[in-house]
Amino acid sequence: MPNRSKNTKGSGKSRPIRVIIAKPGLDGHDRGAKVVARALRDAGMEVIYLGLRQTPESIVDAAIEEDADVIGLSLLSGAHMTLVPRVVKILKDRKVRGISVFAGGIIPDEDARRLRSMGIKAIFGPGATLESIIHQVRQTAGRHAA
Amino acid sequence: MPPDPLVRRLLKGDRVALAKLITEVESGSPQGTEALRSIYPHTGKATVVGFTGPLGVGKSSLISRMVGHLRKKGLKVGVIAVDPSSPFTGGAVLGDRIRLNLPPGDKGLFVRSMATRGQSGGLSQGTRDTVRLMEAFGMDVVIVETVGSGQSDVNVRDVATTRVVVLVPHLGDDIQSLKAGLFEIADIFAVNKSDLPGAPEAVRHLREMAGILMARTSWRADVVECSALNATGIEDLWKSIERHEEFARKDSSAREELAERTAKELRELVQHKMDERVRLLLSEDEGMQKLIQEVSEGRIDPYSGSELLLGRITGLPSKSPPKRKTTPRSAR
Ligand SMILES: Nc1nc2c(ncn2[C@@H]2O[C@H](COP(=O)(O)OP(=O)(O)O)[C@@H](O)[C@H]2O)c(=O)[nH]1
Ligand SMILES: [Mg+2]
């Protein structure tokens, strides 16, 4: 039996946590995002990997269609203060509930504080361990019911 | 009026409702089953096409082109991309969301990635059910992508009327070594990456093979040359799909195949239900707990034990087991 992650979505039956991993913006490589994607998979989650150069709109579209629990945004470009809030705003505008957002990348403390105040549940710097990322994603995914 | 508000929203074309209901049917929840029952009259109308073939041959790229092509015709398209789950953790990386240059929020396209969740065969009941939800949502065409190079993807037959097997030219001489499974399911061969050398040879070769292969029906597999990169051959491929759909509607051997598929689904649904009941009985029923004990102590043999269990489930009398006075097996 595969080891299913506990989740509050669905009718009582547990299903794996579903995570969208995307790298919005224009920067070129997605190694870090891929490492995180694989780690989450190995922790029993279903990861929908969107890859590079996705617009905030297409990320939210995908999250809705995939009925994701969590959106993980990987950023290197320094555009986090525009891209991350944009995703959050689109989720709000479309009245999507039950999808939380986390972000990873090089994000200064001050920005991280502001992002948290906008509802970003978790923020990971380059030094974050995979264990702590897995743990936090599980927590964020479990925090809300459908 | 269906009682479930999600179902009502689905029938009105609400994408969130479709997404949520897919989650329900995928996990086989009672709400999902109930929803499938009430939408059933709205299903069976879409053209359901399976795209299968080895990893990296360009299935997703080709589907992206096909979706663009169909959207231009004004057709609404659902895409289901099936990927294997890890048998060890149950997790999966689903990297198959097709990339399109459609306006964001295009209502005529819905893409869902799906993990096999440990079901053998690479396609689960969840896929069949998701096809139906997409039909009820109003999709004209549903495309199912499965990865594979042989036996495991034969199950694409269970959901799709038309099966496209995607190959590439430089498979060249290796084509013979492809698992027979792929040849058996193909209604159409798409030789993708025809921008690379060797495409005409591959096409000729496949045509010869298709000619000598034993056919399931009176249909002879089409071979279509295309390139997702250069967007060539897409219309040819669609024409071929339509031709096969037309054939499947009219031909009696194709209708027999549909009957087989239906019987298979019924069998699988019953098997699944039985399995759940057996599991429940064995873990929760007191009498069954006793039976397990008696079998494990060697007082009843497992063959008779299983008859007793079956009797409990079907309500039919079973052969009474020979009671043994012998010492338990554990004495060995
Ligand atoms: N040269 C060429 N490359 C292609 C073509 N179609 C797809 N590819 C490339 O083949 C690789 C695998 O494509 P993908 O659609 O992901 O294959 P899949 O695994 O079968 O879904 C990608 O790098 C594509 O860019 C084509 O028609 N010609
Ligand atoms: Mg693919």
C-alpha cells in the first residue's frame, strides 16, 4: 500500500496532498524547484510541476483545475514582490478558497514579513532543509478544509 | 434536478466544480459515485482519444498542437495526463501539463494531471470517471495521455474509442523490438518529429507492419506523419481520428469491442466493491475475526474459509468446511 498523506479534502477518504510547483518570471534555471518537487514526491505528495516562465494567471488556472492544496512559487529574479502578491490577488479575485501559497528563493527578511502579512504561509530561503519544507507544506495543506 | 450543488454547478460549466468532482471520483468517494450517477445521461457524447507511446516521443507537445487546432475549430477540449505514482511512497511528479498559447482562463480547455495511485495498468477507474465528468461539463473532445512502451498502456483501450500511438522516426530498426502491446492497441500511428531524418522510412515500415498485423476489427491502422515542433500533420491526424470515430460508430466489430469494454468496466466495478466489503468484513466483523483465527490455527483450511467468507457476502449458502482435529500448522 502506498503511504497516503493525510488530508482534509475529499469526503473523508485521504488522498495525497497535491502541490503545484512553478517558477514564475523570466529567470533561467529551475534546479532548486525540481529538487523540492522530487522531495515532496518522495514524501508521498502529488506534485504538478509547471516549470519555467509561467504567468501568475496560468499558475492559478492550473491550481484550480488540478484542485491543488498548495502552490509553491520558486523565485530567483528578485521579482518576488510583484509576482507573489499577484498570485495571491488572482486567487482572491477568483474567490478561490482552500489553496495556500508558499514561496522559496532569495527573499530578504523585510520582504518576507510583508509577504507573510499578505497571507503567504511559508517562505524558504536557500538554506532551508528539505525536511522543513516537507513539514511546512504538510502543515499548510492540512490547515484548511475544502 | 441533481441534489448535489457541485453537480449542478458542473452542468452549468463551473470549472471549480469540475475540479472538485474529479477529486471525488478519483478517490472513489460516495459523493463522487453519486455525482457520476446523476451526470450519466450527459455522458457518452464526446470524442475520446488516447495518446500513448514511449516517454519523450512528443505526446504532450502533439496534444498541445492538437488542442490549439481544435480550439480554432471552436471545439471544447479536456485533457487528462496520466503518470505513474511511485509504488513506494504514493507520490508522483506530474510534469505533463501541456503548454499552450491560449488566452488565460480559456473556458474551452481543462487540463488535469492524474497519478495512477498504485493501480496496475497505468489507467484507473478514475480516468474513465474523469472523462465522464468532462463530457458532462460540455467538452467535445477528451484527450487522455498515458506514458508507456508496452503492456501497461493497453488499458488506454478501456477509456478511449480512438487510440493514437505516438512514435518517432529514429526508433528506426528498433520498431520491431517495441512491445507488441503498442501495436495491438493502435488505431493510428503518429510518427512525430518528422522534422528529423528518417520519417518517410519509419512511415513506410509502420504501414507494412500495420498491413500484416492481426487486427481486432476490420480497421487497418492509419499512419500519420507529423511534427509538433513545426506544427505539421496536425490536421491530418485529426482527420484520421475522425475517420476512426466514424468507423467505430458504424462497424459491428467495433461495437463488439465496446460491449467488451463495458463488460470489463462492470466486472472491475464489482471487483472493487467486493474487495472493499471483504476488507471491511475481515477487519471488523466478529464472526470473521473468529474465522481468521480458526484458519490461522489450522482448524479450518483457507479454501473452505474463503467459501464461508464468500457466503457471508453473497448471502448464498457455502460448502461447510471439514473441521479438523489436527494440531495447528505452526507445529511444523
Ligand atoms: N524535433 C522535434 N522535437 C520534438 C517534437 N515534439 C516534441 N519534441 C521534443 O521532444 C521532447 C519531449 O516532448 P514531450 O511532448 O514532453 O514528450 P512526451 O514525453 O511524449 O509527452 C521535448 O523536448 C520536445 O520539445 C517534434 O515534432 N520535433
Ligand atoms: Mg508527456
